Amino acid sequence: GAGVSQSPSNKVTEKGKDVELRCDPISGHTALYWYRQRLGQGLEFLIYFQGNSAPDKSGLPSDRFSAERTGESVSTLTIQRTQQEDSAVYLCASSLAGGLGEQYFGPGTRLTVT
Amino acid sequence: DQQVKQNSPSLSVQEGRISILNCDYTNSMFDYFLWYKKYPAEGPTFLISISSIKDKNEDGRFTVFLNKSAKHLSLHIVPSQPGDSAVYFCAAISSGGSNYKLTFGKGTLLTVNP
């Protein structure tokens, strides 16, 4: 399909383990975003990529969170030493360019930390 | 401190009637507003937007109204259809600042009854 895809769709992990979440944006979209949605909350911005650079990491909750993007395509969000409060749906979005361009969202990865 | 507020967690309407979803914001720097629709297990999809230079934008059955002095916007759906049943998120952007960063409300679950 031509949309944003994310994997895995669901991930259950034990507290303290590391997890990697993957996002494949729409081909040709230079801008990529990560958001998370905790239960009963709105989406929270985590990080923004323009190409392979991340000019805005201001939403990352702690230094346990990191993200990278390669080839102006795939992005990986890594959470080290997961905590129960990290449980959320992690959503990736991409857009043709940064700015006010419409953001297209993937289906998300539901992360549960036990 | 929530900058975008959707005070109604849920709304139920009859098919064919009007649905009105409300959103308030506190940050006066916000000047571009979007509505996203989300079905279960899917990512949000863009529905309609409005710039602060306008007070109304219409697209088919969907109309968004913006009252800048009240820092309030609303989404009207008329006539409502059962397929409109979803969670609706209001989001805002400051075009003069981080103009890629969507700030979301918590969402309103709309149920349209046949």
C-alpha cells in the first residue's frame, strides 16, 4: 500500500527491556513525525525529522527515548529500559514537506510494558 | 497544561441530524487548526482545516467554524451518517513557530445511531 506503515502493530514487553518501533513513511515524504497517545489522552508530539536530521526532539520524554531515520525513509524509535508509564500507542506520520503540509498517520504500535 | 481542549469525551446523535464537536484553545499563537478522524486500530486521518484568517471552511458535509476572540472552534457534520462514528481530534499549529508540531486535544467519540 501507499500509506504509512508501522511495525509491530502490538508489542508486549517486560519492564526494563529495550524496544524498537519501526515506521515506513510514504515514499517521497521528507518530513516524518513520531507521536504517542497514552490512554485517555490526546496525541503528544515526540520528534520531527526533516530528511535524516531531527531539528526538533523536544517532545522526547526522557533520555531513554531516541530515534533515527536513514535514507530519508525508514525511522526507528527506540525506548531503553522501558517503564510502565511508557505504555501507549506510538504513532508515526509523514508529510511531503515540513510546515503546514498535511500529516499522514500510520496505524500505530500499541506498546504494553508489564 | 492542555493548550487544546475538547471538553466532551463523547457525543451521540441520530442519523440525519447535525453533529457539533467543540474545541477550545488557550495559546493565542495558534493560527491554523485541523480536525482529524480516527477509527479503532487505525491512525488519524485528516478531515478539514481552517486558517485564522477565515471564520468558516466548508467541505461537503463538514464545516469548521472558528471564533478567534473566544478561542473556540467547532466542527459541524450534517447530515450525520453511521459511518461518521469515530473519535474526532482537534489539533492546532502555530505557523510562526514550530509550524510542523500539531498540538492535539483528547478527542471526542462520536456515535451516530441508525
